[in-house]
Amino acid sequence: MEFRDLKAQYQTYKAEIDSAIQTVLNDANFIGGKEVTELEEQLADYIGVKHCITCANGTDAMSLVLMAWGIKEGDAVFVPDFTFFSTGEVVAFSGATPVFVDVDRDTFNIDPIKLENTILKTLEEGKLTPRVIIPVDLFGLPANYPEIEKIAIKYNLLVLEDAAQGFGGHINGKKAGSFGNAATTSFFPAKPLGCYGDGGAIFTNDEDLADLINSLKIHGKGENKYDNVRIGVNSRLDSIQAAILKVKLKAFTDHELDDVNHVYKLYTERLNGIVETPIIPGGYYSSFAQYTIKLKSKKERDGLQSFLKEHGIPSMVYYIKPLHKQGAFTNLIYDNTVFTVSNEICDSVLSLPMHPYTKPNEIEYICEIITKYFS
């Protein structure tokens, strides 16, 4: 049994994927070209924004936006405490200070009330200038953008949506990747829409921002790559990966998103009342990068994970520690007691096998073993 079965997906679309790769090999156009341009157009159309700029990976995507916005030393960027390291890493890499915010226990996403309290505290301290909020669409569920964007307007802050796990999710039809001033995603293989290597993209309706990022991602180019008008980086999506993503995007929109939500429903029907199952607020739709349950304690969680492993069932813990406890951020001083939810869920969450090709009998078996553990 696979935690996320990329092999099953490949076998289903082997002919289309192999043909797409072979076309790039035949054309020998490995950087840029029509594959990348067509993918960007398709992604922008799907998300519902004017501009999509692809790049080398999801971390670069966030870094490029912060670079374009001129985020620097002395700036405060607010990020959820419970997320993957890169969301805080890109802030520190820019020279700014990541300010961690506790999350909502039901959704795992940044808590808007705690966000505003943290912004006010930062303003009162007067050491940093609040500039940006980076909400994360964790496990496929968009963050609470209706409230976050109100807070951003109130305090004159920019919003950068980290939709690396949220691609395909939406709030009342408005898709993840279209919130805030700009958004980013990752095409890491295990993401809802993944390639066969690294890749990322930036989404925005801001034409000036799009032009600037298109320059920054290719060594600060001007009219062409030999006309360098600013200091930039080298961050491009390979044509082979773009060709693969075009095939996978069609599969994603045709059936994969629906299929993974069917898996969610099957899991939840069987596990309700046994463990805490994912909560999807009204009007929200998740792309389910992971199906994550909550247990009562670390002991119970670790015991269940070991029991699943004994029965050939893979599972994962996202995440073993919150950002404020990461060694890379030991230079920052935080009150550990503020992060009550992040501290709790790092010890109690467990993600089960989840992908569009999960078979009903596999779900039944997993749920049977979980039920057996508690009985």
C-alpha cells in the first residue's frame, strides 16, 4: 500500500505522459518554449487570475514574491506556526523576521483572531514593521481569507497565499491561488498537482508584479537574458516538467479532485466517532493533500501509527514540531505557552494514505485496523 500512489497515476496516464516527454525530447527545447507558456496560460485560466509565472519550486515562488515586494531586514512577516519549514524560511532568507501565529484547531490554518492580536503586539513593541501575512492552505483546505483580507486592509498589509497544498481547493467557488495580492504553489510530486521533480508557480492579477517577477526569476533580465537590469536569481520550470504537468492538470480537473474528495467521504463515514476527522467549514472545498486525523495524545497517536505499520499501512506525521521550536529560529524569542494549539496538534495528528487512486477496499481495511486498535 502506498501513502500517495504516484505509480498508479503514472500507469493510468502512461501513454499521454510518455508522449508529452518524447515531444520535448524530439524538439530539444528543454528550457522555456511552448510547453511552459501553454501550462502558464492553462493554470492562470483554471485559477481565475491574469498571470501565472512558473519557476523552479514552491520555495523559490514565495522568495520571488517577497523579493519583488522589497521585504527586508526590520520587516515583520506573519506566518502560521503549524506548517512546513519553508514558509518561515523564505522570510528569514529575505532578511525579514518571521512572526509565528498559532492556528485554529479545527482547520489547522492560521487563526484570524490570534493573527490580529499578534499584529497589534508587534506594533506595540515597535521593533519591527508589519508588512506581509503568509497564510497557508494546509492539507488542501484554504485558509480563512475573508477574515484575513479584512485584517490585511485594516493594517495595510500585503497577503501572500501559500497554496502549495491547497491547489484545487476553494471558498464558495473562488479557487485557492486567487486570494491575497499574490499566491504561490508547489509542484513537488506529492502535492495535489505534482510533477516528476521540483516546480512551482506564482499567481497574481498585478501586471507590474508579474513583469517584475518574470525579470527576477531569470537573472534580473530586461529586454532579453543578456540585458540584466537588476539582481535576480535563476529559477525556471523545465519544459519536460511543464509537459508532464499539462497532462496531469487535465487528469486533476477531469476526475482526480472529485475522486480524492470521495476518498475523504468514505474515510469520514467510517471513522466518525472513533477519531477526530477533518473539519471542512461550510462553503469550503478541500483538495486533500492529506487526510489528517487527531488523536487524544502523543502516546495514542504513536501507538496507532505503530499498529498501522504492523499491518502494512503507511502513515505520516505532519508536523513533528511547530516553527517556533525549529532550531533554525533559536535566535527568535517566543513564549511557548502562546502556541497552545500548535503544540497540541504536533503531538496528536496523523495523516492516512490519501490519493485519487485509493481503492475502497484499502480504505475499508485501514478503517478496520484503526477500529481494531481502539477496541
